[in-house]
Amino acid sequence: MKKEEDEFGQGVGFKNYSNELENLSEERKKMDVDCNVAKEYEQGLSPLSAKTMTTKMNNSKDKKMTGLRPSVPFHISTIPRPQDEFNIFVNNTNQPFEHVWLQRSEDGSRIIHPLEKLSESDFIDQNVGYIEPVRPPPIENTPFKLVEDVKELKQLAAKLHSVNEFAVDLEHNQYRSFQGLTCLMQISTRLEDYIVDTLKLRVYVGPYLREVFKDPSKRKVMHGADRDIVWLQRDFGIYICNMFDTQQASRVLDLERNSLEFLMLYFCGITVNKTYQNADWRLRPLPEDMLKYAREDTHYLLYIYDLMRRRLLSSSTISKGGNDLLLEVYRRSYDVCMQLYEKELLTNTSYLYIYGLQEADFNSQQLSVVAGLCEWRDAVARAEDESTGYILPNKTLLEIARQMPLTIGKLRRLVKAKHPYVEVNVDSIIDIIKNSIQNAAAFEPAVQQLKNGRQETVTEQNIVASTVSSQEERIAVGEVVNRLYGQTTKCVKEGYPKLEREIFNCGTSLQGSSFHLSHKPGEIKKEQNAYMMNTYNDFASVKPATEEVSGTPRHDFGLGISASKSKIDSGPKVSMGQSLQ
């Protein structure tokens, strides 16, 4: 759905959403699972047999194909913005994120993650072979609590302090805020399920749960925690010690697939409905079906963890490697936890990473328009706390740059979809286009750079094609690329690996800007205006850590916007939302 958001920039209606859900048919495909441990299966410690599993998956697929699925939009435009409803203040300034809850080194040069004092080997349970897996009770028979006030959150914290392990997951929304919002936190113990409303309790989650998450004596079981880790840091100042990532375990075990849906069916015989995977989790109150879906993400995790530990230890023993495989999972999970959130900062070349730009083959005038529109939408998105994809989707931005309309009428005919911030700022956008065309000569070096990038990619593709002979090898290479780049596989194939930075939330190239919006749906908060202005003024005095290209392009749209363009910097970027800092 991120690609859809990126391209179209608006929510999908209830009626047609089911046709747009990502990869559901793929998620229901037939699986050939190798289950040769009959003895374990009899004891209830082994996954389903391949025949049983295939039948379940096919039955599930048949039901999905023949029955009407509930339509679940990823964006419900009528939801009141949580930022307003729950007084959530966000700082969208172009300053690095400060990890204020972490200690610093003696010389103050770096921050110290609490895990640095520990090793992954500290978390291995040496008695794992003697621990019987604990199958969870049916979800309908399990006590459940929706935590919506401070008193309930305090009770949850006390419960977590009394156990040695618990499962965790998050639900997130990226589309209607500049940095992203954690909407829910699911937690399961061996006997109970909890869902924390992290929108209502945003400022309290950290103070009540920070210490228990950091406690290395308490194991946290998560699945695919890479983004959850940084969201916890960004929104709540929570840093995790002692985490077992079941997705990392599935990779170490070399299972056919690594999704939680697969693991739940493989280990528990549970077929889950992933319809709500991309739902709009800002919705309040949450329907029962969404609550059930959220609970399922953690309800079975501790049991899956039990079975995986046994499998890892057993496989290591067979391979005469001791607990090497189990240690490898903890090593990978350790590395995931050691990630430190970095706020994505504006650069003067960010427009070059827009999804779809590489294939557009724009001339200097069109590329100058792209840069100008990026600057504009970034300023609006920061001020209004909206995603850049909501303000002006990449697909629309590139089409405007391609046709370069010079009148309001032509612009409105071109922008067929309703984009509120475009509608009320058409005059500014026309001015940007006109001024960008005048500044086009300065973008010739960037045009040549993009052209060189396309040629290099074609060369790389030819090299790969010449070295990968069989169809099976090509498929294997494709799967590796897909895992590395996720939804950006198309970008990588077609010629610009760095474009994965800008799949959904384009980091743009505004520098030293003092920007005023004309008319907007919804007022910009005074404090947001203040820190936005300060940020741009501060940023103007900072020299970019990039190398200038010849002929520095500059924009001056009569809006107080000016920017210099540089060579593409190759430093890593984080594009999964930004922080309160």
C-alpha cells in the first residue's frame, strides 16, 4: 500500500479496497513444507505436516477467492487527526534526533546503547532443551485488556515487571503525519493479551514501560522488529534489551517463508486473516475485528518462540555446532536492537531520489520543476504535519514536472485527483513552475548525472545476466534483491538502487527557507510555525556535507525559498518516519 500512497496520495474507498490489498493471493499460495520430524509432531512440538498445511492454505485461498472480503481502507479521510484530538505535539524541525534517554561516552562524542554493556550470549537460556513449549489458550478464552488510561497502563507495567518474558508488536500510521505515528502497542504474556492505545497514552507510555523494556532479565519476543525498534525510540524513548526476533529465527532455520502468517500456520495451525495489515490504525473506537487481528500478532508469539528454540537447539546439536544456531538468532536480534533512530534530514539533493524520477528521463527544465515542487511540498508537510505523499504524491509531482502547466486552468485539469493542499495553493505552484523553468540551466549537471546512473545500471544488469545462467539462479537472485529492497525492487531493476530511500516519504531539498502557506484546510499551530521558521533559518547556516556540482541551481519563487543543489550523497538515510525530537 505504500507504493499506492506514494503514487496516488489518497485513501482507497471501502468498496474497492479489497481489490488493492497487497499480495494477498501470494500470501495464500500453496506451500511445500518439509516436516520430517514425526516424533516431535506426535508430541505436539512440530509444525503441521505438509499435506495438512497445504490443505489449510488452499481452503483459505478458496474462501478468499469465492467470498466477499471486508473492505478495509488504509486511509479513512473522516478520522479526526490524532495530533489534534489527543494534543500530540511533534517537532518536524530539520535537526538530528537526540536520544535523550541514553548515556553519552565520557568525551560526549557518542551515545551509548544499554546493550553495549551486554553480549548476545548473555541472553541464551542454557536449559532451553528441558523446557516444554507452552501452547496458548484459544484467543477467545484468553483474558484481554484494552489499555486506554493511565491507571490501566500502570497496572500493565506492574504485570510486566512480574513476568520473565512477553511478546510485543506495534501498529503504525505513516500517511497522515510527517514523521509517522505509533497507533497501538500489543503485548501478550503467557496468559493474557493487552492492547495499549498509544495515541491516547502517548506521553505516558515511555515513563511507565521504559524500564521493563530495557531490563535485560526480561525477554521480549517480536517478529520483524526492525521498524518497531526505531518507532519505540522515536515516540516513547524506549530501548530494548534481550529480544528474540522470530523472523530472524525463521531465516536461520531456513524456513520456506519468514512472514508471521506463515509461522502461525506452520507452528500453530492457525490461519490468520491479514486483511487489516494495512488498515488505518488511527480509527477510534477500534472495531472488534481489528482488535482481534492486533491480538493475534502477539498471542501466539511466545509459543512460536518455544518451538523455534527447540528446533534451533536440536539443529545445532545435529550439526555438532552446540548452540551456534540459537546464538546466531540472538546475534541478529541483538543487532536489530542496536539500531539507533536517525531523523531523516533535508539535503540539497533529496529530489534526485524521488521514486520514478530515474525512469522519467527529464530535461533540465523538468528536473528544475521537480526540485521546486519538492521544496514546496516539504515545507507544507512539515508545517501541517502531513506526509509528503499526502500533500503531493510523487506520481502527480512528476506528471506536473513533465507537462509544466503555466496556467491555473491547465494545472487543475492535469491534477485530476483531489489534493486539498494543491487546490488551495495553485498560485504558488504556478509560480514555482515558472521560476524553475528560468533556473533550468543550473540543473544540466544533475540531468547528466541521472543519465550516467541509468547507463551504469544497464551495464550492471548485463553483467548479472551474463553471470547468472539458469532460470533457477535468476529467480534466486531476484528473491535476494526483493528481500534487500522490498517494494523498491522495481527501482533497483530499472536502474537506480538509491531510490529505495524515497519509496514513500520523499525527503526533499528545502534549504534556508522561510515559507508561508497561502490558504490551507486546517490552521497551522502557532508553535509549529515558530519552530518551522527557526529550523529553516538554522539550516541555512549549515554547510551541506556534500560536494557541490558545477553551476549551482537556485530557486527563488517569491516565497522566500532558496536552495542549492549538490551531488547525490551516498550516506544512509532513514525513511520510516521521524521523531518527537
